[in-house]
Amino acid sequence: MKKISTRAQNIEMSGIRKFFQAAKPDSINMTLGQPDFDTPSHIKNAAIQAIQEGKTGYTFNAGLPELREALSVKFKSENNLSYNPDEIIVTAGAGEALFIAIQSLVDNGDRVLLTDPGFVSYEACVRLAGGISDFIPLKKDLHIDQEALKEKLNGARLLILNSPCNPTGAVESPESIKALVESAMDAGVTVLSDEVYEHIIYDSVHASAGTFGDDVLTVNAASKTYAMTGWRLGCIAGPSEYMEQCLKVHQYCQTCATSISQYAGLAAYTGDQSCVKMMRDEYQARRDILTSGFTEIGVSFPVPQGAFYAFVPLGIDKTKQIMDAGVIVVPGDAFGPSGKEYARFSYATSRENIRAAIELMKPVFEDE
Ligand SMILES: Cc1ncc(COP(=O)(O)O)c(C=O)c1O
């Protein structure tokens, strides 16, 4: 028997990959949370150029100065957030940003407020830091229950917000984000705001939590915005007292983000942004095909306003039946206990695949 730390034993592999890997070759796979677009060519070319120019060594731990400068400009112009370059750390994706923030802020026994359902990494990162996750079930419309959350704020260390949300596709209104952040600030609770889907948003507007309070950290990434999941490029920004600590954790686990990806990121953030709109428009068209397909088969659910997920209240039996019919989705309990009556459909797949999935599902819902 090999000896394993309790820390590692206490976490489990994400439930999402399990379903992705289980998909048969002829099934329609709607499990994965990543853009199906190729990274835009001007971004790829910047990486190729960096390799050819020999920009292949370590960068500063916090990232290339010019990339941090570009991110500072992005935060100001797109999010109305004032972060100096030295308040920004470039990370290996949003995943590392979340990890180092939670390691740096959460102590043994600290309580962290999370929505249920929510993105799977939060709970695992809190557990690895010795913290205790305190889940707040979402309302029926899949939005955050302000009253339930306010009741839990006292004594909590951290509140993690994620709008647009994975897995629900819900977007909290600016008024809702403002009220949540102000209540957190009044109660002395730090907010960690995961905004990786900020540009994949349809009939709503994105509000950055950091515009409503000082004790806020912002996580973002090139992953979803620029179809760069495999490049592993993200960032964290926040008050310098926190960033100094995050930098230490980052240094010992990652040293720096990949130099080549950072040059690609520089081209992404400073270059032509029309690719972002093109992808957003395509996701919207796919969302519309999926939602009208569900209307046709008699299933209703809150229309997702952002990200590329629909969280559909199918129930456990119907979820199994659609999977047997060849549509592979992630059962909602992979995202928290309150998700168990739901299934997450990722529509980061072609229009043809979405139409084919609807056709495969039709017989499951006939004669109801
Ligand atoms: C809400 C959310 N945050 C963070 C991440 C991680 O992003 P990255 O690939 O940049 O690590 C994901 C990935 O699916 C996500 O859905």
C-alpha cells in the first residue's frame, strides 16, 4: 500500500471528464467546457514568432511586464477596474489563479461561501487549503439567492462569485453584483470574482465585482475569450497585500506562466478583438437552436444569458435516457448536490451537432 496524504485523499477527480471519456464515437458529446474554435491566427503567429526569436526562457514570476501592462489597460477599459500592472499576476489559466488565491487567503477551518451548483474547482481548492465550503443553493431561476447568502456572510472568510456562471449560464445583473459585494464588504468578507466568461454574454451586461468594493480579487483568462484553453493563460488581480502572497504561492508551484503563451496573450489582449464578437455571436446562435429545440420537445428552463451552457431540469431518469439515446451531457450533481435534477449541456459544439442532439432526444420526450 502506498501512503497517500489525507489532503489528496480528501479530493476527488472532477465528474466532468468521466462523462467526456465515456462518450462513444457515434454519440453527440455535449460535456466539455471549452470553445470548439481554433485560436485566432494572429495569436498563434505571435507565439510562433516568440519561439523563432528565442523568447523561450523564464519570464518574471508575475509575468511579462508588457502583458501585465496590457491587462491593466484591459481591466480599465473593459471592466472599469483600476489595477496597476504590479497588482496583476499572470497565471497558468484561471485554474491556477483560483488555486493560488485560495491558498493565500484561506486558513484551516475558514468558511468559504459558494453557490450550489457551481464550478467544480472551487470546492476542491477550498478543501486543499483546509477551508470549509458553505454552499448556498441557487433560486429556481438559477440566480443567487441574495437573502440566503446575506444570512451566511457573518464570520465567513471568502465569497466566490462566478458570473456568467458555469454550469448554469446565468448572468447576475449589475444591481445584483453590487448588492452582493456591498453586503460582503459590510460583513468583512473578501470576494473572489471569477469572470472567465465575461465576453460570452447575450442579452445581458457584465459587471465586475471589483467595481463595487475594495476587498475583491478578480480572476480572468484568455482561455474562453480567445479560444485558448490549451495555452494555459490566465491572471489574478487584486489589492497588493494579497498579490504579494499569491506571488509566493505562484512562484513555488508554477515559477511563471509559459513564456510562449504570454507572447500569444499579448497579441490577444492588444490585437483585433473582432474574433471575440464572432465567437460570441456563434454561441448565441447555437444557444437559440438549443433552446428552441427544447421548446419543441416540451422542456422549459431558464434561458442561459451567458457562457456556453444550458442547465436543464431533466431529472435523473430522463438524463440517463438521453445518454442512452446518444446525447452525452454532465449530470448536474457533478456541480453540487442541488444540481441532481439537472443536466448540463455544453453548446460549444457545432450547430449540426446541436440539431442532431435534439433529434436524438425527441423520442425520449414523446407521449408525455
Ligand atoms: C468558471 C470557470 N472558472 C475557471 C475555469 C478554468 O479556466 P482555465 O482553463 O483558464 O484554467 C473554468 C473552466 O472551465 C470555468 O468554467
